[in-house]
Amino acid sequence: MIKSLLIALILAIAVLNNVQAACRNPSSPTTASGWKAPKGPFCSGQLIFEDNFNWLDRAVWEHENSLGGGGNNEFQWYSGGGRNSYVKDGHFYLRPTLTADEFGEEFLTSGTIDLNQGPTYDRCTDEPSWAAQIQGCYRKGSPSRILNPVRSARVRTVNAFAYKYGRLEIRARLPAENSNYRSMQCGSASSQNGFDGQFNNYQLTWTPNVVQFGINGKVFRTVTPYEGFWKLGGFSYNPWPTGTKMAPFDREFYPVMNVAVGGDYFPDNAWNPHRKPWAQGSPSAMTDFYKAKSQWYGTWGEEAALQIDYVRVWAI
């Protein structure tokens, strides 16, 4: 027994020495911050963040609580409920559910959601100045403008881990396309390509010069802002005059994952397999969406959830 322990200790020291020898000149431009982040400087290829979702660490993955609909006037109520985000068999599920399943149908047309107090308290995560504009923390339902009919999840490592420059890889199975009007904001799934039927590796490589997007090791888009992202984005002036050509992507960001529902992401002429039942900009968009529930609810279920196997970030 003592001999075995001694051999194991020698091997561990040898491995540690090899790692240290391979990383004696840390020159990576990658930086990281947050209580989950290792201390830099880093070597190229060094793993600086990993979550394999053997369990859900809610201290790492902060859940947003908001009614605001993100940037596309979406219909979901983001919450930290266990029905919308959970770990099962080593996979992290982000799954939309019906608000009425928990609060009843009548609640949608006559209830009140107040994320800062009362029975729907959930500690609203929207900034107060912004929340008032988008009704992100408080809403009242009516027959013509119902409350958010879907609950879903959006998670972020805002306090635990942020980084600048690196290679992010998320192994995930995207929601099925026929699960009607649900999207992951960092991309869209296509049943034709089979992204919803199996797990794939989605990669983002971010350097001081380019941003690359890849799937399963194959790069499919490279963005090079030769004159700056402001020029590439069609701005009439540079809103980041003190930044580099990569601005605003020359500072630390944190990973975000979510499943959104409805909103302005889809054009009015979209079919899947029925015609989109609401119009962009309509004050009754959520109501119209929910009235057409018979067209889309049959496709909802655990298999249509976003499933994440792991999230990893390496220094470049």
C-alpha cells in the first residue's frame, strides 16, 4: 500500500512538473476575472473554465429573472425555477414551460407578476432604469394583453467568470426546429442540418484581430474588422473612439445561455409548419401567440429543450 501511494505521488509530481515546464512563458493575450477564474497570465491552450454539469452550480450560473423579453420583444418570463433549468444524466437542460401550468389560465388575463415582492417574487435582475421601460419587473394581465405565457431560463456567469480573448466551446443539442418559435439567442437550429437531433460542438474563437465561429472543429465564419467593428456595423461614427479595432469586443465578456420564445426574431411570413400567428410590433403579439397554442404546444417536451453537455474556455 505504501509503495503504491509513493508511486502515485511521484507520478503526480512528474505530471505537475511537465505542466509547469510547458507553461514557463505565459504570453497569451487572454485575461479572466471572477471568483471562478484562475489567476493569469496564461499560456496558449490553457483551460481556464470548465463545467461538465455533473450538478448545477447556481453560484456559477446566475439565473436572470425578467419579464422584459430580451432584445427581440420575446414572450418568455425568465426565472430560476427548477422546471426550467435542471441537470439530468450529466446534461444541463434549459426548457420552456407554460406559465398557466403553474398559475392557471385565468392568471394570464387578470393576474399580476411582481418580481420584487409578493407571491411571484424572484429578485428581478433588470437594471431599475431599464426595467421600467420594458416592464421587466412588473406586469398586469388583461384579456387583450396577457401576461408572459411561457416561463424559460437564461443563465450567465456574470460574477463567477468573465474573459477577454480565448476559445469557447459548448457541446450542446439545440431545440428541435419544429418546437415552434423557440430560439437560442446565440444561434438557430435547423432540422435539415440535424443540429437538433444530436450533440454538436459549437466553438467561438476570439482574438485581438478576428472572431471565428465553428461547429465540430470546422470554421464556417470569420469576422475581421479591418477598420473596426463600428465601420463593419455601419455606424456613422465611432462610439468607441478610445478602443481598439475590436471594440466593443476588446474587454471581458461572460458566457450566456438561454432559450427564448417568439418575439421579433422571426419574420412575419415565417411558416413552421403553420404560418406565424402573431405580427411583429403588435401589442397583442403574446395573446395571438398563445391563442394558437394548438399549433405548437404538441411539439414541446424535454426532447425539445436546449441540452448542454459542457462549457469550456481555453486561453489562446
